[in-house]
Amino acid sequence: MSEVRLAVEPRTEFGKGAARRTRRAGKIPAVLYGHGSDPRHLSLPALEFARVVRQHGLNAVLTLEVGGGDKELALTKTVTTHPLKNYIEHVDLLLVRRGEKVTVEIPIILTGEAANGTLVNQDLSTLLIEVEALHIPDQVEVSIEEAEVGTQILASQVTLPPGSVLATDPEALVVAVNAAPTAEQLEAESDAEGAGIVEDAPDSETAENGSAEG
């Protein structure tokens, strides 16, 4: 995982009004905390931070240049986005040290093609691992090349980069290779769904007449 430099500024105003003013200025309100230190309130450049997340993901190690002075290493802990407008409202950053181990989620990428007539189900899309902060891998790859029906790959069977330790349940299922349904099975399933359609209830007038006759 690459290390990314980001120029940030200390933030001295707080509250919803101050946060709105920060965002109008093209910045994102953020808090940096960790290692028992007092939280530091910062503003991040919105466009640059969004570009970092887009290109490197949330596991990018940020070298924060605070006000052109202090430099701190940090990981993005949480990103809060507006539920409708989809812009970043707030960011929590976690202070890290060189050589320190952190627990992070990394994506699982399947490679290769399973055997003909199979259906691949990926149950896990990420793995939780413990790794040195400056050596977080971008992803882990799991090969399903020519995998036959019945193949199962557990979290403990995924090859991790050197220095990484699995934090996900070792027995968690990552991938299962099943038999692909045949055309006849799909047709039968479709017929079964059609057979389950409930007929329309009688209209109210008919229902009333029937009731009166009774």
C-alpha cells in the first residue's frame, strides 16, 4: 500500500455551522485521534482526499502535513457521506506509528475460471488481517482456475502476504463451487414459480351477491 501526502489545516471552529462553512470552502471536517493523545480537529482538502480514496482505497497510509509544520501518519477509520447528495461530510482518522500493526479489511479478488458446468459463489468479499501499517496489501488473490464442483475455499486457505496475520474466522467460507443449473432445472423452476400465482379474488359485487344468497 502506497503512502500518500496530504496537506491539512488545524480546525478551531466547531459545531454544525462551522462544519458547513468548512465544506463550503472545499474542505472536509476531520478528527485525528489515537495513542492516547487528545483528538486533533482538522480540515482536509475535499478534492484531494476524494481522489486518494478513489485511487488507493481507505487503507492508504496518509502522511498529514499539518499547517505546513508537523507530520503525522494516519489511516482513515470512518468516512461519513451525505445520504442523498453523496458528498463526504466528515472523516475520522486514526494515528499510527511506523512499525505498528493495525487490523484492516482488504478485498478478495478471484482469479481464473472454474471448470465448465460450475457456478461460483463468493461468500466473502473482504478479509480482516493484522499487518504493519506501512505494509498493508491492496488486495489478496484467490485462484479458482479449473476448480471442480464441490470445491470450497476457507479463510485459512487464502495465501496472505508475508507479515500478515489472519483476523477473520479461519473457518469462514470464502468461495464455494457448485454445479450450474441445467436448462431443464431453470425451466422447471420457472414453471414452479408460475404455478404459485394466486388467482384474483372475486370482485366485491360478486362477493356481496354470494353473501346475500347464503
